[in-house]
Amino acid sequence: MAQDAPRRQPTLDEVTELAGVSRSVASRALNNAPHVSRAKREAVERAARQLGYVPNPTARALATRQTGAAALVVSGEDPSIFADPFFAQVIVGASAALEEADLHLMLCLAASDRGRRRVGELLRSKGADGVMLMALRVDDPLTRMAEEAVMPVVFGGRPVGSTPRWYVDVDNIGGAREATEYLVARGRTRVAAICGRLDTQAGRARYRGYRDAMLAAGLEPFPPQEGDFTEPSGAAAMAALLANHPDLDGVFAANDNMGAGALRRLREAGRLIPADVAVVGFDDLAVAQIADPPLTTVHQPIAALGRETARMLVALVNGQDPTPLILPTRLVTRLSA
């Protein structure tokens, strides 16, 4: 009599599905790794017993080296950057996605040579299960460190001059183009641009979107008037534009903080908004709603940027190979334009 075929061994994915948890949670629970809630650990153990699942020894060895944490690394000079409304929303989105995977969020600021060395050690030593990198600049050493990392790395926003394998970004060019097209459609022909730092991808991309829209309309783009994404820099840039181009009738500001600064300086100069000068910002932060007048702006899904960056990292930690993602933007009209 023929022997019965050997019984197929249940898989970790089947345990994951039956337990109703993520793959990384199931792996850590089965291998007694830290940072798994008691309820989820019991659900995984119950599913494994029901299915007769036995962990693979090699997989067990790998799983026990997990830390149960993911790092969000921001390349910046000011520790208060994490209090910026933009990064605050990114953190909220990333935290929610990591919590679903039972991963803790670590915040790291690469603000000095010492800070960058510590991040480099983190990337080399597998001090976290994965890393999210944001706010990189031209020739940023973190880009090279990420290429040499021994753990998964996802970029929140693309670095300047390279296209990493895994990233989540927003449609900066398209959003800036739509903002400028809106100003042109409202009859504005002398539209200036207060761009962000041109050593960042966002700063360059948003100026490019502005420039493309101006050229498509048969209008001459203004040279970039650079700011650093803060309200004071927007006011200073607006003052310079008024001195050099007193006949301008529209302004695209590459973020809402600079847009609010531009509005303040226009009011101080006695310009009526939007009758004399119409202004459009970018981000749709809370400051856009309380500005005087409320700021027309390009909405970008900031919390979703953090959430999807974290989800992509979790997918990598779980052995998947996700594809890059570009999030859409949309125009929000208010009284400034």
C-alpha cells in the first residue's frame, strides 16, 4: 500500500493570518523577542498550537536579533525641528503605522558631526530593525551611510541627486505647478517664487514646478528667492522681492511658514492681499488657516507621508520588496489668492 504523502508544514504567514497580527509581531512573539503585547503574544501562540507550527531554527536566529524599534532620522541643524508642525504630523503618521506592527519609534537628529557619526553607528550596528531618513541635503553623508547600511532604509522624500530603491514622496513638482497655474488663471502675470532651500529636493522640485507653469503660460519666471522654510525667511524674501520687483502681482511660497512671512511683509508694505498681490503657499499647515488673510495653499498629506514611509519600512522588515510611492497633492483655496 502506498504511503501517505508527508504532511505540509504550516507557514508563518498562516500563523499571522489566524492570529490577526502582522508578520513581524508573529515572528517576535514566536521567538520570545521583546516589545510584543501580552494579548498579541497569546494570540500568536494559540494560532501556532492550533496549526502545529514549528519555527525554523534559522528564522529563529534571525528573529531574536530584532530590536523591536524603528528610527526616524532627520538631517537638520536645530533640535526644535521635531516641534515643527510639518515634522510633528510626520511623527504622528509614522507612530501610528509602527504601533500597528508593535515597533517602537526612535527619533534621531543628525545635526552635527557627532550626531551623524551616531546615526552611522546605528546603521552599521543594526541598533534598530530599520531606519527612515528625512530632510536630506546635497551631498548629505547620510545618503552614503544609507547605501552601506546593514538594515532596511526608507527615504521620506527623495535625496538630491539620487533615486533610492525605497522611498515615499509627495508630488512636489505637480503641486507647485498647480499653485502657479492658479495664480496665472486669476490674471497674475508678474508671479515671483519664494523657494525653499535649493540644497533640498523639495526646494528644487517646487521651484521647478513654478518655473514649468510660468513657461507654459508664456511668462518669464523670476529667479529663485531662497528661504529656509521658516516664517522670518519668508518675510525677508518678500522684502527683497518688493525691493527688486515692486510691480509683482503674485507670489508662490514653497511652504506655508514662508507664505505667512510673505503676507506679513506685504501688509507692512501697505499692499492689499489679494487685490495688489496674491499669495499661494504649500503644505496646508495650521498656520495657513490662521494667517491674515487665510492662505490659499497646496495640501500635501503630511501624516500620510509619515505613515506610508513607516509602512514601507515594516514591509521591508517583514521580508517584502515594496515599490516607491508618490503621494498626490491638491489646491486649497482661501482668501489670499
